[in-house]
Amino acid sequence: MRTIMLTLLWTLAGGLHAQNWALLNPAYKYNFSNDGTDTISNQLFITHTDTLGPDSFRYAINTIVSRCDTCPAGLGGVCDGCFLRLDQSQFMGYSCATNGSNWVLEDSDHVRLIRTDAAIGDQWLYDTLAGTIATLDTNIQVQTYGQADSVQIISLSNGDTIKVSKSFGMLEFTSSGTQMMQVGEQTLNMGITVPSLASFITLQPGDVVQYEGGHGQMAISNWDGEGFIDKMMILSRSDQGDSIIFQVQKTTYHATYIDYGQGPPYFSEYSGSAPSVWTISAHRLPFFGVMNSYPGEVINGSVVYLSYGPEMSIVADHGIDGDGNYQISARRYPYQINPYWWDFQSMFTDGDVVAPGLLAIGPWSINPDPEPSVIYRQGPGVVRYVASFFESGESFVLDGAVIGGDTTGFLTPDSVLIAMGMPDQVAPNAMHIGPVPANERITLFGQAPLTGPWRILSTTGQTMREGAFHGATTAWIDVADLPDGLYILMVGDDVRQFERIVIQH
């Protein structure tokens, strides 16, 4: 049927070869918005070219992954809407065939003809299945991305309008009631574009970033993990094309915890500050490829810190944050197909293909999360990466930054970071603290009477609670209403003692 329709449209169009108009240029990537803003909702480009004959070609158009909200569980899923459609066409279809001046957009539901050789007033059959008639209303001279251009305005019998540029192809197109407007051309860096790596990560000498993260994994009777806080002041920057190398002054705190279930757990920590090198590259950051993605593209990745774990796939979601910065993120409904014994253990829950192009996913992967599991934001770059695999997990999260003099989030004072990893000082009121982790309260046992003021500090240096000891060798501090996390107990004025407190409710 598709071949018959294509042949019919070719015949109706007369097979003319007039003006050199290109609806799709194989060298271009076209950025579109579906809401009239600067947000890129779609990017179209040619992935493959087939030669049909002299001056005749069929261009395959890139596809996307999309959520199927209307798919019922009866199709093979665990709940209504628990599906993803794979390799989905975008608004111009799966492919476009041309013989020079006639362009046929091919999709599963439509075969549509656009004639760039038409004269003003000419009419033709635009959509054979819907019976829609196209009319070339006018041909105007305009500026497109600052360049002189010719634009055809085509009206359709269903009330829609199409605008085609001689230089930049499809400018406006209505699909399923949504108006798609071209806002940029990626290859030539014209109009609105996805930022390059160099412009996505804007850190310069004098800027500061602080990341917090680590990993943990649990077996039947043991648990081990590592955590860190890295605060880096940028000293110099070197752009290397597909990577950026920063010389930094790095202040860090690192902790390791191992509990084999027999005997006391092992805990070690260190802190320090020294010059270091921080490399931004595909080998150093999770899902680095999102910064060169298009909306709806599948980006593959794998674990960063853990010694094992499945390969993962996410679907890139492009947007603009509240401060006008470009942002690419992914929530937990992207998919990953794993062996049956790994079902429902991936950050992006596993799925099964239940029909051609239809993936059934678990309910974990469609429940809305407070934040996406992966966020890259113009400015610092990676902002959030949180992955869980049943009883294991890892994370890499931006606590705060100072970029161009503007502060976001929070930065831990260097003195607090250094103190967190220092050996406990032997003070007149030296003490031991338990339990670790604490829940309702902490108990302090002094080798001598406990005296002097005390404060509980957050990792940002904020005082969360304060008081004083009054001479007993045992004391209690209520921590029931403090959020889970790591804290510092500072005791004394002249001679200070620092103790780590871990709270887990």
C-alpha cells in the first residue's frame, strides 16, 4: 500500500525538478519547539540514505523513545500505562522520499506530499489517506537566522498551515494538533541549539563546586560503602574537544565503612587539601553522553563506583530550568532489558518487549520521583546522579557552587571538611559516642567528667543543636528530629574535640 501511495503522489506531482529546495538536508540537524518557547522538544536529522534512482532518495529520520500512557496492562504489562514505545517516529515520520522537488513524508498512518516546485495557487493531494488538499498561498522573502531566505506558505484543507524554507527546510508543521516550529539548526550553530560541551560547562578559574557522593552494597550478612565530599576551586581550564581538564585546589573528606557481620565494623576516614586535576570526560562522569543528545534519545551508561551492576539506559529529556539554563535530565521510566534473574533491580527498572516496539516496564519506573535520577545543567555540568540496584546504590550530587560570583546550594567550610577527617584530639573531656548510626539519641561516655559547651554542626557548618555538659561522665543528646546524615559534634572552646555522628532513622 505504501508503495502504491508513493507512486500515486509521485505521479500527481508530475515528477518535476525545478528549484533547489531541500526539505531535509543530510548535513543538518533541525531543532524544533512544540510550545512556542525556546525549549527544544524535537531534533530531526537523517540517519541513513537509500538511493531509489537517478536524483531520487529515501532519507531515514532519527527516532525516539516515548511513554505509552494509554497502553492497558492486558498487553503484557504489570499495570496500565507501564509501557514504553521504542523506535518511534517523530512528527515528520520515519522517512522522507524525494525526487528533487517532491518530498513524500512516510509514516505508519500517513503518506504526505509537499511540492517545492509549485506555483502560487497550485493545489495537490497532500494526504491521500485523509484526503487533505494543499494550496501554495504565497512565496515570501524573509530573514531566517539572519540570512536572506525564500519561504513557501502552504495552507491545508483541514485548516493547518505549513511553512517551508528554501535554505532550512521545514519551518512550521502541524502534527496531531500540535504546531511544531523550527527554532535552530544544530550543525551550523544557528538559532536555538543544544549547547556544546565547552558552553555547557561554564566553570572558569575562581569558581568553586562541591560534590557529595559514594556507593554502598549489602549482602546477606555484610555491608560496605564509601562516601566523599569533594570541594574544588578552579585554578585553570583546558578545553580538549571531547573533554575539559581543570587544575583545582581540592579539599576532600573520604570515609570507608565495612561490616562483615562478625566482630566490630571497620571505619576509616581522611581529609585534606591539595592541588589536583579534575577531568570532565566520558570516562569520569556518569551518562556524559547526555550533553550531546537530542530529546527522546536513548543514552547508554554503566555504574561509576560499584564493582558490579548492569548497563543502564536513560531517555534524554531537554528543557530550560527556572534560571534560564539549559538542562538535560532523565527520570526513572527509561528502560533496560536484563536477564530474568535481575528483574526489578536496576535503577531504570527492567522491562520485556511484549510486542514489536513495545516495552513493558515495572511500576517503579513510572512513579514520579522528587527529582530526576540524572541531571546535567548548563553551568556546573552534572548536578545529580542517583542509582539504586536493589540492595546496592551509588550517587554523585552537586551540593553547591559559586560560578561567576553567583552562589547556589551550599558549600562546606574548609575548616569543617578538614576537621571531619582529623584524628580525635585527646582533650580533658575525651569521650566515646554511640550508637553508630544513632536514631533517637546519642550517648556520650567520658573518660573524665564531661564539661563545657557542645554544638552539633551540619556538613555545611550550620549549628543544628547546642548545649553544655555539667560534670557527669555520661550524657545524652536527643537527635530524633535531625534528618538522616553525617554531623560533627564539637566540644569545648579553647581546646576543641571533634566527633562524627551518623544519624539514620
